[in-house]
Amino acid sequence: MYFRALFVSLPLLWTGVAAFPAGQGPLTGNATIYPRDDHRSIDRRAITLIETYDKSNWLSKFNVLNIADPTHGFVTYVSKAQAVAEGLLKSIGSQVYIGVDSKTVLDPNGAGRKSVRLESKRVYNRGLIIADFARIPGSNCGSWPAFWMFGPNWPNSGEIDIIEGVNLNTHNEVALHTSPGCTPTIGTGGEWGVRTGNKDCGADGGNEGCGVLSTSATSYGTGFNNYGGGVFATLWTSSGFKVWYFPTRNTPADIKAGKPDPSKWGKPAANYAGCDFDAKFKNMKIVFDITFCGDWAGAVWGESACAKKNPSCKGYVASQPTAFASSYWLVNYVKVFSV
């Protein structure tokens, strides 16, 4: 997007191996139908695959943007040709690698660390987005990676951050950003994350947003990777957003079979309802990026253990290239389904 969240530093709410709520069980009948107060009614038979992003087509379906970072990070987003030439964007086996320069010592007052920003060529209006990751960027001082979606004329067409965190975080934070007037409630069935930020997703110009912090210490960064990767599923309907996180070992069989059925997945990590979602979210692109310092990671640098390594976020990122050898995405696929 053209701005990003400026969150306060958040404590780690829980440590250890993640605990996941028991599933609520499928609804009965010939076809699975959601209750009308649980987003809109969805016939399981209507969930249809409309797009797959994977090794076979990644470079043709995403734009690589070498733009100035809208979040004022210490980063240089490179072109597609440079990303491929320098190995920052490539395939590894059946997976897609999206990384950063982890070799070059930089001038903290000069150009930032090289990285890649990808935006899907296709835009979406509602759907089920399922992303399967072997790895996501590690919990590294100065790093600010995100997997998210946003629409034009930010924040008027909305944004949802599906995976996002900074510095040494190990707890993922989902967040919505909008124009003023979207104050989500917790949807039917609840959520197992903890609400953070503003009640109005459009307060403060949409910059802080309204977040849900995961209580699972394996939902982000190094904790996610050490637990073997996982899947994030985002259901976007006229009635709201739900986001689930599943470690790879707990991925539902219906997702593995390519026939997702959210009614079987139990309580989501985030469950937003009670807003005019059709008005606030539209024509959104899928985005991957990794930036450094900037409006969030840099702003909370002094509140983290990272400040003991270097009093300056830029100083650390510039002088410690090898620290970012684990700052990369390793994507099995992203699939989008109509609902």
C-alpha cells in the first residue's frame, strides 16, 4: 500500500507451542451453508478455484515494483530483472523464493538494503485466499515483512494485513485499514486472537488500523519456521473477514485436497464483522514485501532488545547483512477461490 501501520510495541502474550481451539464441527445437510449472521450464506459448492500462484507462473502474474518505500523504510526495492539476476526472486525446487540482499555492508546514510516488492496483476473483490508457506521471513531485528492486500486510493479501498510483524516478534498480527467509519465487531463464533489498535479501522488516517494479535507463538517469524511452516486462509465476504492459521502438520485435509470447506476449520485467529465491507474494501491486490526499519520497525526499535545490538535501526541493518540470510519467503502456493 501507500502507507502502512504505525503500531505500538506489543508484548508477547503467550510462549511455547501453539494451542489451537477445538473445531466447531461441520454443519449438516447435502451442502454446507453458513448461517446468515456468520458472514453471508455460502454454499460449499460455490467455492471455486479462480487463480493459482506458484512456481509455474509467479513471474507472469506478479508485478515487481522498484518504487520508493511508502513506509519510509531503509530499503531499495529492485526491478524484476535485478531481482532475478541477483537471486532475490527465484524458484527452489517446487517453491518460490522471495528474499533480500544478505551480503552487502551499507552506508546507513545511503541507499537501503535491496529487497523485492510484489503486487498481483489481478485485483479481487471478495474471495477465499489460501497461502501455503514452507518458510516466512525470520524474526530479525530491523525486518518488517508482510503478506497483505490493498485497494486503490489508499485507505479508501481498504487493506488487510494477513501476515505482518517487526523485529523479534513471533506472534502474527492481522489488521484492517480503511477510511473512517469502519468499527468491526467480533463475528459469530468468536476469534482466538486479541484485539489491538483502534476500534475504528480508519482512525488516524487509517495508519494504525484495527488489529488482532495472535496468541500463538508459532504464528510468525522464527517460531513459524521452527514449527515447520504453515497455511494462512483468509475468507473475505460482504459480511467481513476471517483469518485462520494452521501449522503444516495441522493443515485441514480439505485444503490439502484442493476443496476448502471453512465450516470445518473451527474458530479463526481473527473474525471481523459489523462494517460495510463492500464499501470499505474493493479491487484489492495481493502483496509480498520485506522492508527494514521505517514507520513501524524503526519506530519501536528502542522498545525492543534490538536496541542493545545497535542504538540505530538503520545502523544495524546497514552493518549486519548476514543477519538477514533468514529474511525470505518460501512459498508453496497462493490460491484464490470465489465464494
